[in-house]
Amino acid sequence: MRTHLAKFVLLTLSLLLLFSSSVSLADQSFIDTKTGQAMKIDSALFTTEQSKKFLSTGENPYNGNAEAIASGKKHYQTYSCAQCHGAQAQGQTAAGLIGPKFNHSKSATDKGMFEIIWAGTNGGMSAKGQGVMDPTNKSNGLSPDEILKLIAWVRSQGKG
Ligand code: HEC
């Protein structure tokens, strides 16, 4: 009886382990907003612990992190987002980014907003925030880590 129980526990544990390892191995799949097709983002571009976590979970670890939010604000200014979306992301020539209503409903999620900033939209939003940028070129425009900090700043504007 005892050995049966032990075997059962062992089997359950190994199944759990198998399941969790396969989940953590699978990266998020990203969708290009322009085409609606899957888009491949080189996982080597996710260089920080936080951006790696985002790649595997789709969650933004920088949300609520004051230091990250402060650098996110700088990226927002450096990449001219403010010129179209307003200094507080409240909207200017282009719509605000605070929500709760968005042109693209996926902007409500961090993964969706990341996809829009990475590859742009057909409605006048450029890839990685500037002119004609190549979203596959890592030396061109924002890195994944910078985009996550930028999003954390945008989300912080919606509160209070
Ligand atoms: C030249 C003007 C311009 C600049 C600069 C610009 N955007 Fe945009 N952005 C737009 C326009 C226009 C849209 C609406 C596009 C659409 O609806 O498809 C948009 C849409 C978006 C959306 C989707 C909003 C929604 O309602 O779903 C996000 C997110 C966004 N921009 C983020 C950024 C960020 C972050 C930057 C800086 C890195 C930036 N934008 C720079 C013009 C700009």
C-alpha cells in the first residue's frame, strides 16, 4: 500500500515537472499588427532577466517599478512618442495611450502594446517608434527591455 502511494506521488511529481518545464521552455508567440501574422523576434534580443521573463510569460516585470518607470519615461521622450501621443501619453495629434479605450484592443495588454511598438500598425504608427525602422535590426530603435520600461511608464500614467 505504502509503495503504491509513493509511486503515485512520484508519478504525479514527475508529470508536474514535465508540464512546468515544457511551459517555461515555450516562448510567447508575437503577432505583427500590420499583417495579423505571427512574427518572429530573435530571442537573443531579450538580454535582461526581466525581458527574458516577459518572453516566456508575456507579463511585464517592470510594472510598478519606480526606477524602470523613470527610464521608460526617458525612452518615451527620446523616441518622440511624446510628439504624437502627448507628454503624459494623454493624446495629442495621435490618440492617448492610457486607455481604457484603444484603437487596437490589444493595447490593453502589455504583450499587445509591445507588438504595436515593435512592428507598428497600418494606421500611422511606425515600427519601434521612429521613422522607417527595421524591427528585426537590434541596433535600430528601442530594445525589448527599453520597450518594457516604456510600457511600464505608460501604464503608470493611467493611475491616479
Ligand atoms: C509620428 C507620430 C507618432 C509617433 C512618433 C509615435 N506614434 Fe504611436 N501612434 C501614432 C498613430 C497615428 C497611431 C494610431 C495608429 C492606429 O490606430 O493604427 C499610433 C498608435 C500607437 C499605439 C496603439 C494605440 C491604440 O489606441 O491601440 C501605441 C501603443 C503607440 N502608438 C505607442 C507609441 C510609442 C510607445 C511611441 C514611441 C516609441 C509612439 N507610439 C510614437 C503615431 C505616432
